[in-house]
Amino acid sequence: MRQRRLGRDGPRVSAIGLGCMGMSASYGTPDPAGGLATIARALDLGVNFLDTADIYGPFTNEELVGQAIRGRRDEVVLATKCGFVPASGPGPGSIDGSPEHIRSACEASRRRLGVATIDLYYLHRVDPKVPIEASVGAMAGLVAEGKVRFLGLSEVNGRTLARAQKIHPITAVQSEYSLWTRNPEEVVLPTCRELGVGFVPFSPLGRGVLSGTIRSLDGLPPGDFRRGVPRFQPENLERNLAQVDRLAALAREKGCTLAQLALAWVLAQGEEIVPIPGTKRTSYLEENAAAVDLRLSRADLDRIEATIPKGSAVGERYSPASQALAER
């Protein structure tokens, strides 16, 4: 497995990581056994960058990851997140970026993961009630105490990143980024490059659409996250799939899968980029991991751009309630 450095001074990680959320939450039925097998296979392949969060489950995904890496801790660069507080009922929950919550959340995550030190600790969302300086200052204290090695932020804008960087070096920013979602290219990615911060795209396969596995909402369980996403509503999805079908034709020409072409495009956008496609199936993991060996020429990239131009996806990427929690 090829590797990349995460940020100017961060750890070396596999060029493609593994998002673990779907093993326990949001996408279909949780599959702990499949998750354990997938993580084990990932480590065997050299996919060492594992991503989880306390809100996934909630809490159960960290426990699953902790179980999976027991006895293999030295093979893993482990990332988790804090800041979300689970809702008592339906809804995305709330955000708490206070120093007190960050410290207590870190202790709970370390316990669930079964580790003394978290390699990369993200603030999952910025709390509008708490200055970013206060949140990052608390996280910097965790680094000083040896409980965390590196710090990250998720779904932030460039202004917030620059303010945070003045408090403590930020190793990575995590945001949605794919052929379907290009908005980080406007400010966040340039700011990361200027500051020497790594960029970690989640949902690089468009939550399944860019892998060809989602053609409709039929068959998705009632609680599946995608049922509430505007891009997946039938009138929008039909138009989006027309583009995906044209991309699939390019993949066939290249002798690769649709998912591999979409991931290779993400990887080709810069050496500071480390995508974390999520899956709970070993077959998809192996398919995704092989994308690191797919080389795209300038002509290939131009054809992909013409097939799915920037900003051409139809529908918002989040429901209004979830979108309100991400900085613009």
C-alpha cells in the first residue's frame, strides 16, 4: 500500500484510509462481524488509517474499532472525533465544543478504544457558542498530556482553520469531497495547502452513488441516512445517475471499476489528500485499496471533468438540519 504524509509534520498513513462509521450507524443495518473482518483485512493490506467518532452508534463504533485493533495497535494510525452530543430522539444532535466536554469526551473515547493515546483527534463540528481558540486550546492540552498525538478539524471553513492554526498546529481537515462535492476547492483546500495541513475527504464515493451500488432508495432501511439527503430524492437522483452512467463508461475503458476511477480522481487532486472511503465489506475494501495503483493521465482527468463538471450534482449534500451544523 502506498503511503502519504498527513500534513507537513503529521504521520505517514496509507494513501487510502478506512471510514468505519457505516459498520455501526447511518448506512443500513449495523454489521459488527463484517466490520471486524473488514478492519482485519485492511490492516493486512497495509490500510492503516482508521477513522471513527464517538457519535457513530453512538459510541458503539469506537468499541468495535477498539476490539478490532486489539493486539495490532502498532499497525494503526487511529483517528476519532469529539463535539457531537447525541439527540434524545430523531435528528442530528447538538454540538458541544467546550473545553470541559472535549476533555471528558477524550477520556471516554480512549476507554472505548482501549488505547492510551489517540493518534489524530478531530473536533467533529465547530461549536458556534465557543470560540475555536478555546476548543483547540483544550485539545492542545490533551497533546501536552500525551493523550493525543495530532489535532484535526472537520467541516470547517478557511477562516476557522487559520484561527485554529495559531493556537496549535492542525494536522488534518476532514470534509466531504468527491466528484460529487467540490466546494472544498474554493477556500478550504487552498488554505490547507498554504498552512501545510493534510486534507481527509470523507464520502469520496458520494455515499455509494459513485461506486454504482446505489441506484434508488428502494431496499434502504427506514433509518438509512441517505433517505433524508436531497441528492438522493428520486427526482434528483435520476439526473445524478445519468452522469454516473457516463463515468462508468470511462471506467470500463480504463479497465477499472467505477469506484476505483472516482477514488483515483480524488487521489490525483494532490499529495496532501488522503480519502477514507467507508465500507463494512472486505470485497469493497479490496476494490477501493487497489485504486492507489490506478494512474490517470491529464487527458483522463479532463474527460472525467467534462463528464461530471464541478457543481453539477443536483440537490444539497445534507438535510437542512445537518447542513446547519457544517461551516460554509
